[in-house]
Amino acid sequence: MPDSAAVPPLDEMVDGRGGVRPHWRTLLGLLGGMGEGALAERARRLDRAFEDEGMAAVLPGAKREVAWRCDPLPMLLPAAEFAALEAGIAQRAQLLEAVLADLYGPQRLLAEGLIPPGLVFANPGFLRACRQEGTAPSGPLLHLYAVDLLRGPDGAWRVIADRTTAPAGPGLARENRRLLARVMPEAFRGAPVRSMRPFFDLWQDALQRLAPPERGDPAVALLTRGTRNRRWFEDMLLSRELSCALVECGDLSVRAGVLYLKTLQGLQRVDVLLSRLDGALLDPLECAEAGTGGVPGLLDAARHGAVRILNAPGVGLVEAPALAAFLPAVAQRLLGAPLLLPSVETLWLGEEAARRQAATETGWAVRGGGQGEANDPRAPSAVLAARRLPVASVVPCVVGDRLEPRPLTLRLFAVFDGAAWRVMPGGLARIGEAAAVGGALPSEGLAKDVWVLAEEGADIIGPAALKLPPLPIRRAPGALPSRVADNLFWLGRYTERLERAARLVRATQARISRGVVLPREAAEVAALARCLGQAGFAGAEEVAGSSAAQALPGIIAAAMREGGPLPALADRIATLTAMVRDRLTADMHATFTLTLRTARAEMAQAGDGLEAISRAMISVLRFATAVAGVAAESMVRGGAWLFLDLGRRVERAQAVASEVGFALDQPPARIEGGLRLVLELCDSVITYRSRYLSVLQPAPALDLVLADESNPRALAFQLTAISRSLSEVASDADRALPDEAAALLAEAEAMVAEVISAPDQALAAAGLPPRLEAVAARIAALSDAVTRRYFALLPAAQTLGIEGAEPVLKGAA
């Protein structure tokens, strides 16, 4: 074979005579009419779209941020070329299904010598727990299949990798198409591009059809490794496209041989599990690799037909690159036909002759035989392969303001609908030298949307209608995984906590900005210092007297620096927002992320100046207001909204009780300053003035901030909302938590009533701090009880009792 470096790559856009290929001409004509620099501008807009609502983290620079990019210029496949690929992919998927059925069943291919035993039994993808002696496994083992292709200088596509263990990419391909259509709509109007939507509709119907036949209303769930895994974003996208629940292993439980999802209102059966995990990680009872993870008993439930797992555990066996050396003969044996889509040149290194050939000839690269996306060259020699890759074809990419040719590999996807394999009319074109080796789908890099061009006049045929019984109407708020409710609850609490800190900083700045604290303001500043100390501003609680104006600016500035309580709160909110991304619409997510980024950026730029810090707090308050507005107007009053709101109400109730207690903890003669501070922190100054056109008095002020259920900043409003929310999810026999909230409301009303009836209202108000401190402690205990009651099913416990300075997030370390 000639040296591959001397062979020029095939250009996807330009033919050998320097002319543009016919299927590219229309697109290039449209792009040429956009004007100079238009492509570079679209590339920047596309990057920004991914940053705002795509794969990037909520906060720039966070560990979850992924630098995924999509080139604005697509990869084009003519209809005839795609039809040939479609036939080859369907045949190859059919062949791999037959190979798996044999190797996990009668193993005739081993007996006949068509596949060497070492390639199977030494392969880490072979799960002995999934083998059935003598008979082939029932039902399809493969459901989703992906293939990595490379086109050589001769123009032929060849397979460089088969992907059977939760292939990555279909959701990313859909997201690329969605955002590209938004950024470059004119390109789609002028090109006959086949839509991906029918493929996902067909996929969704196929999942329903694969449920156990006795289940009239099957429940489908997508099993993800979790929000910290690099694939979580795509798993979330797929769960939305396929209308299935997004779950983690900790959300699932096998009871009496049946798989259930743990929700707030009990166990909900799962009939079809679209797994995005390696098969060896699914069940710790049967696979040692699962360790303490997985779902105990899951494989046994699948073995007895109680749940269908797709793809079936163990299908990673056929991902071994060395298997490609035997597929041509196996295809003739099982299908009676040659491969329509051959692999690249491959040698199995389990034979001495192959090892000598790979060692003496140039151009051979060794690949391992691991499961999933991994290929470990340190694998046993029985599963090692040597491959010789042709020079990859190149495709034009936008680099700055010009086009440059870059090598690409193509990943296409297929789904088995129960009768035939259906190939997605689109896919991922991965750009760059690293893409040419057929490795794992990277978590960052440049990709292209793949456009399959339709033949003129061709009809678009979607899946046949699936006949299902009418669905019962469901409005129960408890149909929510406990893990999701936990995250939403703490998202509400941390958002409210950040808002509280911002209000305290602004109130403090207004009183100490002059450098000298007036005598009538000294008591207010002392109360604010205690509030700041409780909110996590280290050292604030020790400030007293005339030193406040000198000490507090430094304390506040230290709290604003990187690693301080306010940036830490913003980071935790960003993490939780990402973790509940599947519960937020695109507009809601954009509102959360954009306002939080602005607030975080202004906090970082504020420096040590108290006035600049106070201005940065305006952005924090805007973020909190945006969250409250989105929750009020865009979230259905179901479980997600309920626990987000419950977290906000619990945090605000505890803050109001503590702050009012601190403000009133002073001699009766100075109570007016404390009341003035209370109205300011509870954002009720204007309301008080409009109601009482007179001097400030204890009873009306305390009624407004403690007992007025119409005031969104009052303690009574929070306790009423808490009681109502807990009543929504509590059963008739489980009224302890709503009753405790109602008892706290009665206590708040009783305190105000005593002040109203007291002959000396100032004296009565000054005696309330111990009772308010007790109310704050009972609210904290109520929060702990909510966690034990609704979130205790989780494997890792949330840190509770969070009155201390440092807020702690479950799993944040």
C-alpha cells in the first residue's frame, strides 16, 4: 500500500478538476449573497447560542463548561449517497444484532471458528451474567446504533468504529440543527434539507412498542449517569425529544422483580429503560464493576421480562475493533451477502502472522477492545487490533473570515423500530485531525451539522400512528423524583439567601457610607452586623459601636472576593440550575443563566469599594426578581414549582424571623430605629407609608412584616405558602408538617396581637426577640423534617441545619 501521506485527501466540496460539486452549488450561492464577513458573524452568533442555552455552563469558567462548537457551514450528503449509506448501516446493524444473539446464546460462530474465543471471553464488554445457555436472547439486543465513517481518497466510505453501548451524539446532532436553523434560516429556505423530526418521532414510538405487551400505558425512562457526567446535557436533550423521564440510578428501585421510579408520592413503575450507562455498571449484584452504584436486581428484572433495557447490557462486546477483521466472513455466514459498508483495513493481533505484519509494515495503528467509547491499547492481546486508516477527506470550515479545508469523520445513527432499522437523515461531522482516528466523541471541539438533501418531489413519511388507550388526566404534584425535588428546594433556598445578602449589603452601605455612624443609626448598624454575620460575612457579628463604619466595609469586601460567601452562593446556584435544566424551558433557563452571569460578573468587578459593591447588588436583586417572575408566570403549579417555591419560602421565613428579632433586640426607647430597619429589609416602607400617614409605631409595623398574609415579604405570607405547599404533597394521614407551619403562623399572629393590646407597645416589641429566635429555630427544624420526609430516598444526604455562615451543597465537593 502506498504511503498515505503521499495520497492527497478527497475534497468534499471541490471535485478533481477544481469545480464545485453539484450539491454544494446552491448552498454556496446562498452564502455568497450574504455579504462579506457574514459567515464569520454567523459563527460568532452560533457560539453565543451554545453558550447561552447549549452545552456551556451557567457561569463562564465553571467546571461544567464545555467548549462545544458547531461550524455554520454544514456537511452535505446527496440523496443517492445517503441512500447507499442507509442500506449499509441497516445491514451492518442487522449483522451485529445477529452476532450478539449468537455470542450470548448458542455461540455457533465460536464453534465454527468464524470468531476466535479469545476475542469474546477476554473482551471486557462480554457480560457473562447476560448469556443464556443454548438459546438466543429474546427480543432485540440492539436498539440504537451509531457508526463512525471515514471517506478515503477513492471516495468510498469505510467504517472505523461501531458504537453500540449508549452511542453519544443523536441529541447533539438535533441541537446543532436547531441552533443552526435559528442562526442561518436563509440557508435552510434555499436547500432541500431532510428534517430530523420524523426520526425522533419514530424513535419515541419504537420505545412505546418495545414495552411489555401487557402494559397498556407504558412508562419510559432514560437512565443517565448524572449531572456531573459530560454526557448529561445530551441525555437531557434526548429525554425531552423522546418524552421520557430523565432518571439516575439512585432514583430507581427493584421491588418484587419490577423496576420502579421513586417519586414524592411513592413508586411508579418503569417499563422501558433507555440506558446511557455501560452494561457492567447497571447492577452491582451481578457485575462487580458497578461497585456501590447501579440498581440492585435490575438485570434480574430484565431477564424475567418486567422491564426492557435498551441497548441490552453486554452489547459493547461488538465494539471491539478487532471484530472488523472477521465481519466479512460472518456476514456471508449469517446474512448470505457481502458487507455493503466495509470496515477499514483491520488485523486481529491474536495471530502471530498479523503481529509480524503490523510490526513490519508502515501505517498500522494498534487499538484496544474496551467497552463503550473506550479503546484501550493496554487490553489483552486477544482483543487488540491493528488498523490502517486512509487519508480522511476534507470539508470547508469557517476559520475567522475565510474557509479552510479540515479533515472529518462522520457519525450516523440508526434505531430499530421493531421491524426494520431506520437511519437518521443527518448526524455529526467531527472536524480535526484527532477525529480521524475514530476515538470517543469529544466533550469539546468543532462539529458540523450534516444535511441530507432530499430528492426533488420526494414525500416525507413519518411513523405510523401508535394506537394507545386514552391517558388518564394527571395533575398530582408528587409525580416528581425525590432527587429533582431536593435540587429544586435548595435552588430556591440559595437564591433567596443570595437575595437576602444583597439587601443586607445595600442597607449597610446606606448607613456607613459617610464614614461616621450617627447615634440614632448605631442600633441599626449593630443589628445589621448581626444579620450579616448570620448570612456568612465572617467577623461581622463582632463589630460594635463606632468601629462599625471602619470594620464593615472590609468585611463586606472580603465576602465579595472569589471564594467568599456571595460568589460561592452564585456558584452553587449555577450548579443547581444546571442540575434541574431538564425542568426548565429554554426561555426559563436563559433568564436564569443570563441574569446570574451578569450578577456574578458585576460582583467580580466591584473590587473593595463599598459603593461599587452596593451597585453590584442591584444585579443580584434583578436575578432574584427574574427567578421569582419566571417561576410565577412560566412554571405549572406542579411538583417542580412547588418545591422551588417551598425552598424560597422556608429561607425567607427563617430570615424574616431572625432579622426582626435582631432589629428589636434593644432598649424600648430606641425601638423606632429597629422598626425602620425591619420595614426596609422586608421591602415594606412604601406600603407602611401608604397605610399609616403618621409616625412609626410598633404594632402597625410588626403587623405588616409578621402577620399580614397579603404582604409577600411578611412572615405570615411565607408560613401560609409553606403550609399550602406541604398540604399539596402530604396525604390525609400525614398532616404533621402542614400542621407545624400552621402552628408557626398562629405564633406570629399571637405575637402581633400581644403588641397591639399591650399598654406599652415599645416594651412589648422589645420582648419579642427570644420568641422570634424560637420561631426561626422551628422553621429550621421544619426544613430538616421536609428533607427527611421527601428527600431521604437519596443515597447522599443534603447538609441540613444551615443557619451557619457557610452554605453547603449536597455533592458539591
